[in-house]
Amino acid sequence: MAFTRRRFIQATGLGLGASTLGFPAIVRAQSEPIRLGLLTVKTGPLASGGIDMEKALVMYLRERNNTLAGRKVDLTVADTAGAPATARTKMQELVERDKVHAVTGPLDAGSALAIDDYIRDKQIPTLSVAAAEDMTQRKPNPWFVRATSTSSHCSQPLADYCYKTLKYRRMAVIADDIPYGHEMCAGFQRVFEDAGGKIVQKLFPPLTVPDYGTYLAQMKTNIDCIFLGFAGSNGFRWYRQFNEYGLKGKINVVGGMTAFDEAVLRNMGDEALGILTACWYSAELDNPINRKFAPAFRAEMKYDPGFYAAATYTNGAVFQAAVEAVKGKVEDKAAFMKALRATKVDTCRGPVSFDAYGNVIGNIYIRKVERKEGRLVNSVIYTYPNVSQFWTYDPKEFLKNPVYSRDWPPAKNLEP
């Protein structure tokens, strides 16, 4: 008997959960594109980094013909403007209107904290860029992985480097008055003071402060160095005024992972030469993936990729590895989330794996601003390999303490 189309439909169970073409729902789903959402920032002081996040993720997918594990990938981009309330609204739109299977982003810690409970409730696999500490520490979100770093992940080894290698003993810190800035400075303070140093001043300007003059006027000068925990373009704005006040050469400056990001360096001149920062990425990294990514990004965008671009390019690699591990079946959320957390993959930042809390274990690089081929770059001068979010502290003991903040660890060495 010939197997006609009518008999094929009958055999596959028309009216019993199959489509009009006879394909079960799970088969139909896997013939559809994978829907990926990006929460980023395209307006406000964090916009330069947020735009780079989009550019790099688009590049990553385009290099793979927008196809992973045999399925097309549709990307939907949402602008949070760096506002937590807006981030929550945009996350809801991605999930409830655009029906995304997974999300990468947001950029800032405040926005990540604002969508934490929603991610849990809707069980949305989320590859964060934001560094909100407790989402992979005391209150780990089972639907959340972070392949970049916590806020303090890079500042802790930098504090070690400042004390042991640079021999600094008295330091000040300044950062944006947001969770990211608080956590970054707190981690720096803890490691620096545990080593024997003193943080004698802490300053936290508002994220959108129009002028840093008030803060520069009250900054101590009897210190070895100041640590900058700025995000977006604020590090550039602060340092420009630092120079205008005639402080360059009188006080050493080191920066956290975004203070002198490549996105900032392209707007600076020789005044930035010699500044040290710590980050999990540099466009100058010499590994096979970055040797292709950085020049390709530079050729297309006319500037080097930095923290924000590398973040989504790295997330792309983690996402791809997990999609391939489940053979494209991203609709099985539990299996896909398990695959994300089990991922071990080489990326533009170096090797990436995850701890039991969903946070990356990876290299942290001490970088120095140098001039190369007419442009400023962050040259790698030292590598701390396979750094945990807990630094060298025992995780169980670490988690007994409060989350890093403006008030913890206590500032015991502040001077009037």
C-alpha cells in the first residue's frame, strides 16, 4: 500500500497533539529559530560599553551565519538605559512578548539585581555581563551564569599586586555610587588591608555627577596611589579633571576593569600612559581566538574591543557550547541550564569554566597603558591564572560575611 500524505498525517496522530503537518510540538519547536535576547545600554553614561556589547554579539553570530547547532538564531536587543526599573520592564518584554529562550546581559549590577526574582520565577537561562556579587554567592540564582566576573573579581588580585609588587601601603579609592562601584572597592580594600596596607579615604560620586571638582578638592595627597572603580566613560572624565587640577605625577593611579577600558582609551592621549589596571580581558591578549577577534573587531569598528565587547563575545562562545551540548534543544530549560554551568571552553579572554555558584573561573590580567602602532593599548604585564570569585579565601568562610558594600568590610583606617 502506498504511503500517501493523508495516511502519513493519520499515522503521526493528527488531533492527538500533533500539528496539521503531523509533527509533534518538540519537533516543530526545534525547526524554529533560537530566540536570544540582549539586555544592554544604548543611552546614558554607560552607553559606549553597551553599544559595544551589541556590536560584538552581532559579530559573533554573523561569523557563524547566525546558526548554532543547525538552528538559526534570532537576536532581539533591548535598551535598559542603565536604569533598574527599565531593565525589569525590558526583561519582561523579551520573555513575554518576544518569547526568548535565553538572555545575555544586562550590563550593570543594579539592573541585574532588579531582574533577579523575575529570572528565577520565569526560569530564563541568563548569561550575565553585570557583576552583581550575591547572584553567584549568598543568593545564587540557578538560572544565572556569569562568564565575565563579579565586581571584585579583578580588584582583589590588583590589590595583591599593589601591595606585594608595587609596594604601596597607603591608598584611597573612588568609584561610582552604585553597587558595582561599592563591591569593587570593597574587594580591593579587603585584600589590600589583609596584606597589611591601609585604605585611608573612600569617595563615591553619583553615577551621573556633572563635575568631579568637589571630589578632587577633598582628595588626600599623602597617599601612594588611588584606585578607580568607575564604569563607562566616567573614568575618562575623572582623569581629565585630575590632570586639570595638576595632580598627574603627584599621585599614582590604578584602575578596576572598566576604568581605562579600550572604549575609554580611544578618547585619551599620552596622559594615560603607564596607568595600571586589572581585567579579565585585553585586546592585546595573545591567544588563538583573540588573535582573530580583536583585529576583526578593530577592522570593522575602527577601534579595539574592550571589556564590554569581549563580554558578549565570550558569552557567545559559552552559549554556543551549551547549545551544541544539548544538540540545539534549548526548549529543555533544565538540560540547557545544566549544560551552561558545565561548559569548559576557550574564548577570547582565555579558558572559561564555572564554579558551583555559576560564576566564571578564569585568568585575571594586570595591564599597563602603552602606545602601539599609534594607538593606546592595555598591554598585559602579569597574569593571575584561574582566579575564583572568592580570591584565595575559603568559599564557606567568605560567604559567612556580608556581601561587599559601602559598609563592609568596615573601614578601620579612614583618616579625617
